[in-house]
Amino acid sequence: MDSSPDHPRQQLLVDLVEFRGAPARLARELAEFPWDWEGEPLAHVVPRDVRRVLGGFTNGELGEHEVEAWADAIEVREDLDFEPPAVRSAIHVLANPLLE
């Protein structure tokens, strides 16, 4: 991702995807922007993002609630792209542990 965001919420999205801050705080800040998004994705969720978060969980750096909050904050965002499609499935499982 380009280090100079083209859109004001792009840096917040990158920070959220890369877990550079509390997901709840970043989600609150993103809530200041309209929910609907019709442009190109502002950030991409890729396998390394999921691996990073799962690694943090495995290493004890992140708790299950933090992982769930992270996935929940990004699961249905229209301003994010999930590539490959299996990443979206992984995020769904992490965001909904009681269902899965």
C-alpha cells in the first residue's frame, strides 16, 4: 500500500488491516465516514494479514477477543478488497467464532 494515502480514510483502513492499533478505536474513527463505498478499494486484505493476526494469537500477543474484533471490523467493509476470495472466508470465520 502506498505510504501517502489518496483518501482520508485510507490510512485508517491500512492501520486496521495491518492491526496497527486497537480495532475498536480504528472502527470508531472509520465510522465518521459514510458506510457505503462505490470507488476502488482503498486497502487490500491478503493472506499475510490473516497470518500476522493468527501468529499474534498463537504467540500469545493477541487474545481471542482481539482477533474477533479485528475480523469483525473488516468483514463486510465495501472499501476493502479481499484477495484471494478465501481470505474473505477466513475473515468470516474469525469474526463469527460462535457460528463457525
